Amino acid sequence: MRFCILGSGSSGNSALLQTAGATVLIDAGLSARRLGQLLAEHAALSLDKIDAIFLTHEHGDHCAGLDGLRKHPHIRLYANEATARAIQAKLKHRPHWVHFETGARFAYRDLEVTSFSVPHDAQEPVGFRFECGDQAVVSLTDLGYAPANVRAQLAEADILVVEANHCAELLKADPKRPWSLKQRISGRHGHLSNAAAAELLAATANPRWRHLFLVHLSRDCNHPEAVATALAPIRAQLPPHCEVTILAPGEASPLLDLSTAHNDDAPSAAAAAAEGHSDSLSPTVEKPSFPFPSPSYS
Ligand SMILES: [Zn+2]
Ligand SMILES: [Zn+2]
């Protein structure tokens, strides 16, 4: 299993998941051109190799690339009916939709896919769990809080992707956003704050976790350092071998290849530190050359 986050945050969310039998994206919130560049750069793949895209919800930062993907009509779009309808209303073409029922588990090639509903300001937003053999990826972004059904999905994951959208203090102090928007972002159908993400991780920590990505950071109201600070008090509750990566807005992760990892031989914290993956939280540095659109609620 190979996995790579191609981008996250308001500038566009998308992740690549590749198994022996399937090459899929989770969301397509970057332009098709940019997705093609990132796939080539990080995974030596082209858009022609993408079989399907699994869509969480209709916000532009998760589906803005779909119009440009009309040149790749072989790509199947998987979404629940409400999300598909909301996205289709914004598209100029009709892609090949495949609907799933939220909460149902279904097979896609060699993947077992489970969607689960999340509280967010969209038609029928979901998170995803993908399993292949004994490996699992859980992707959880765009939610105001984590109810019990969400928490239940987090334990059994080798790779866990969780939103840490904003620092509550930075959001409160932000001069650009009106009060009503701040209320939406921090509300029960908005986004997880750093503190909420830390609480969720501490409450659901599982020895199986090997890679944890904190993503969807707000450009104006968060910073990798602020996420690291929020996670520091709960770091001891995470498995010592779990590598934690905090992705700056717009930043891609390195490509993970779990087929070369040894599940029964988790590296010690000392060994991980020797490899440069210290068990301390090491936020990655923003790349100023990356183009970002102006901030918007997503
Ligand atoms: Zn989003
Ligand atoms: Zn959203």
C-alpha cells in the first residue's frame, strides 16, 4: 500500500492511495493540472493511472479539480447521492458517478471502503476508511466535532489523517473573518481546532497507529508550530513508534510505502529519531513559493 497527501487546507485537499489493484484519490480539491504535477513529482504517476476518486463532500477545496478531469473520463467518482448531486450542479460535464450509502462498507477492487458521516456544513459529508489486506487508512477532515461513530473508526488504522484546522486563539484574533464566519468555523458543523484534534487523538490512541498526519491547517488561523504545541501534552499517549507529520497548508507529504514496513517490528522511538523522525512533533516548514488563493471558508 502506498499513500501520499498531495495537498491539504483551503488551497485544495487530495490524497493518493495505491494498492496492487487500485490507484485512487481521496478528494480532488486541486486543479487537474496541479494534481497531475503532484502525482508525477511524488509518486511517478499520471492522471491516466487514477481509477477512481472518493469524495468526502462538495466544498470547493475538495472537488475543485473535477471540472478539469473531464479529459480523463475513465475516472469513476464515488460519493453518496447528496454529495454527488451537489457537486454535479457545479460541473459543466457529467462524469461517471458511482453512489454509495453513507455508513455502508463496500468493495472496490482490492479495497474495502467504509464511509462514515461527520458533522460539517455540507449536504452529507463523510470520512473514509480504506482497508487492503491487514492495512488500513482512515481519513478524517472537515468536521466540527467527533461523535462516537467517528471515534469508533479511528482505532484500527495504520495511517491516520486528522484535521487540525485552527488555533482557537488565532481564529478569535483574526481581523479578516467576520464574527459569523468564526462561529461557523468553530461551531459543531465547522472544523476541528488544534485542541479538539489533540483531545480526539488522546482519547482514541491505538498501538496500531504508525503514521499520523495532521492536515487542513488554516493559512491565517493556524501554524504547524501551534499544532505541535497543542499536541505536545498528549504525545506520550500516542504509540511511541507512531510518526507524526504536521503538514503546512498546501504542502504534500512524502510518499509512504507500507509494503516495505514491518507491522510486527515497529521501530523504537530512538531508532526513529536516528532516522530523523524524532518522536517529538516536528512541523514541516511552509514553502513560500507555493501559490495560495485568498482564504475562504471550506
Ligand atoms: Zn475542507
Ligand atoms: Zn468542507
